[in-house]
Amino acid sequence: MSTYLCRIVGESPQRAARFHQSTVRRTTAFAIAIHIPVILWALTSFVIAAGIFHLNTLSAAVVGLVCAGLVYLVERIVLATPKGWFINISRLIIGVVISILGASTVDLVIFDREISEQLQRDGEARLVALHDTQVQLQVAVVAQKKIDWFKAHEAAACEANGTCGSRVRSVGPVYRELARQADLLHRDFSGAQDRLTQLQAQKAKALDQWHSRPPSADRAGLLARVQALHAYTTANTAAQVAWILFFVLILFFELMVVLSKMVFGETVDDVLDRMREDISRQKAQEYVNAITSPLALARSMIDDVYRLPSV
């Protein structure tokens, strides 16, 4: 093994030189596997920092290095933890969480064009919904104004022919007052219709401006892009299948260290290290027992008596 691969996984090159072949293969696999998530996080963090948060190249590079360093430390912890069902489950959960976050960030980079298109459509839909809400409210106002005008007009006509109201066929003061109210309501109805026409014209103008100069999707934040990607893949079956395949692929890449740790079993060097630890533990226990036994205590008292100065 090279010194670089040894340093990556935290092994001493002098100690690695005494490894058996099975341990060498496992350590090499660990050293290679740890590069995959680190490189992915470095690249995606740099692209997201530069493309989404609009940081300069130096700042984005620092963000990429920091993220890669944090992931490297976490992966080193995964490699250093001993095996056991609780440790394996905890390690798998940590790996899955990191993998999902890493796969999501990679997807944001891979599907950047699709996300931009979805953000444009979402923005247009919000614009249309805003104007449609105003138009629909005005349509209801126009309809109510029309009903009020018709009722006032019918009341004036009814008063004129004597079928209702004062029951006197005339165009006297009552009729003139009803006719004046009907005229006011008609003008209100005409004003509401003009307002509806203005709102419809404003909607058409806003859509024309949107199509001619749509706002840049670069201003969208991270969560907005994640939501746009979800909306795009949900509405398009082929895109959803492609996203799932890319996500699973990146997930495997991110889980490479965890999978390598779970696949490789115990090697000869592991057995030898455990035996050495057992021997050292046994010697220490025997030493403690010898020091704390009653016989050792009696011998210590006798030695103290002999060491007393003579009177």
C-alpha cells in the first residue's frame, strides 16, 4: 500500500507494511471508497455555493473544501467504529442521511436546466393566479351590479305602468326617483365593466412582459429549487424515472464507505490484535489480583516490619 492510502484511512505505513494480504485489500478498498463521497460533496457544494448562493470563486471553493472536510471526518468515524448491531444500525442511519443529502445536492446540479424551466412555469402560474383572482372578484362585482341595475330598472318600469309600487300609472316623482336610482346603478355597472376590462388588459400585458423578459431563475433559493425539482418529476413520468435512477446511483456512491465497512469481514490482523488485547487485559487483571490479594498484603506488612530501624 502507498503512504497516501495509509494516511487517508489513518493507518501508519510502518504498521501497514506488516499487514496480511486480506487486510491490505480491505484497507485499500476503504481508502478508495472514502474518496467518492468526499469528491461528490466538494464538487456539488462548490457548484451550489457559486450557482445558487452566487458566491465568488474563492468563497465557493472554501465552502466546497469545508463540506468535503466534514464529510471526510464523518466517514473516518464510520470506518473507526467497531462492529455490532447497534453500531451497524447507527452507522447505516448516518450514512443514509448523508447519502440522501448528497444525492439531493447532486440532483440539483444535474437537473439544473429542468429546475430552471419549472421555476419559470411556477412563476408564470403564480402571476396568472394573481391576476385571475382579481378578475374573478371583479366578475362577481359586475354580476352583482348588473342584477342591482336590472332590479332598479324593473321597479321603475313597474311604477310607470302602474303594476306595482303606488299602483298609479304615471311618470311622476316616484317614477323619476326610481329612474334616477336605476341610472346610478347603470353607471356603477358600466364602471365595474370598465374595471373588469382594465384588469383583463393588465393580465395580458403582464403575461406579455413575462414572456418577453422572464425573471432569472438564479434568484431562487435552495428549498425553492428542491420543490421545483419535485414538481417537475411528479408531473413527468420519464423525468421521475430518470431522477430515481440518478438518485439511487448517487445514493450508492455516497454509501460506498458504509457498504465497504459492512461487506469486509474480520481479517487475520483483526484476530491478532484482539488476541493481543486479550493477553494485555489478562496480564493487567492478574497484576491487579496479585497486588490486592491477602497474601500480597501480608508480604507487604512483613517487608515494612523488616524495614523498620532497630531501637
